[in-house]
Amino acid sequence: MSGRAGLVTKEQHGPWALIIGGSEGIGAELANRLAGLGINLVLIARRPESLASTAEMARAVGVQVRTLPYDASAGDLLERVRELTGDLEVGLLVHNVGGGGAGPVFDRPIDDVLGSAMVNCVNFTKLVHHYGRAMVHRGRGGIIAFSSMAGNVGSPLMASYSGGKAYVQLFCEALWAELQASGVDVLCVPIGSADTPARRRSGVADNDLFPVARAEDIADQALCEMGQGPVQVPAGSEQAFAAFATPDRREAVNTIRWLLAEMSAA
């Protein structure tokens, strides 16, 4: 692990933070906390109403905020975000987007299946490459990416989502190793289950393996452990993370298949 401890700060990770998925849930909690640190915000999300609400709360703290209602799976995402940030020094990039639908792979249109790859592989990599290279040049900055426990095991009916989130975590692990001497922090946070508006809309049932964490607690932990990458599991989800680390991949997949069936039946 990196010997540089700790917290996100304006000096190390400012003056602007770019949050992809910054309108509600964990993204909104992060926006509120970063605004409290005096870090200006660029917020990208699909829902204009919640995006405007989060921006208004941050502006009330006294920071500058720019917003863009846009789909994180769009092929021109980087170009649109660059137009919004061309005159800014972005010191913190946050990737907080799910990406991809659910259901059997062959029952879904190919564009739906590819959605997670666009969000979590293609566009995530483009954003990291563009903003991360500038951070390395400056010798400071940070990248926070929220992945999923689904990225630690092939999850039936979420195949493309699992693959996309696996990419996020492994990409961050490798990038963290590459940037050890650069002054740029990299942290991946694999979520088990969090109490967010998106989760409530999905109707997902509770279960024992994935305790439902508060969005504000996950945001707090991520900001406090920024310098402790490459991966920090949210408090309470350690058992789930370990359950899928078995070398018996049949056991791992069967465990998640059983768990998903239980959640669907609840």
C-alpha cells in the first residue's frame, strides 16, 4: 500500500472535482462533502431534476458548480465533458455509475448488453486517460471508482454488468501500481448494497450476505481512505467480498446465483 495517508483535501485533489453520476445517492453525498471542503464541482448525470437539486445544495455552501445532464454510456461522453471542463483544473475524478441492464444476455438487444461496457470500460478508460494524465503531469490528484461485488463473480442475469465492474476494479488496481510515485491517488470501492434512490427504484430485496449500507457512510469512507488504495471494501461487506474470492469458481457462481434467486423471490 501507498505510504501516503488519508483524506481527500482541496490542496491535493482540488480545485475541481468531476463526478460522473453525481446527482443522487453516493454521488450526491460525495458532492456535498467535497463542497464542504471548498472543492468546486462538475456533475454529470442522466436525471436533470436531481442533478439540479444537488448542484443547488453545493452552491449554497459557496462553491462553483457546472452540470451536464447526459448518459454515461453515450459514445461522445468524453467530448461533451471536455467541452464543459476545458478551462478547469480537475484534481479529482469520481466514477459513480452502474451501467447496463439486467436479464438473460440473449433476451436483450445488443446495445443494452453493451451499455455496461460503454460505461465501465470504454468511457471510464477515456475519462481516466484524459484527466488522469493531466494529474500525473501536475504531480497531484485522485481517482475514485465505485465498482460492485458483482464484479468479483460472474453474476447470472447481470453478465455484462459483472464484466464491466470487474474491469473497473482490475483497471484501478493496475493503475494504482503504475502511479505509486506520481502523487496521484487511485481508489476503487466495490459496493455490495447501498441505500440509494436507484436501489429503491429497482425493488431489490435485502439479504444477509449484503447488508445495506448508508450512502453517506460509503461516501465518508471513500474520502477518508483516498490514499489507501487500490481497493477498500465498504465496512460491513467484508464477508461478501471474501465469499467470492474462492478459487472454486463454480462455488462462487452458484453462491451468487442462489443469492440472486432468493432476492428475486423475496
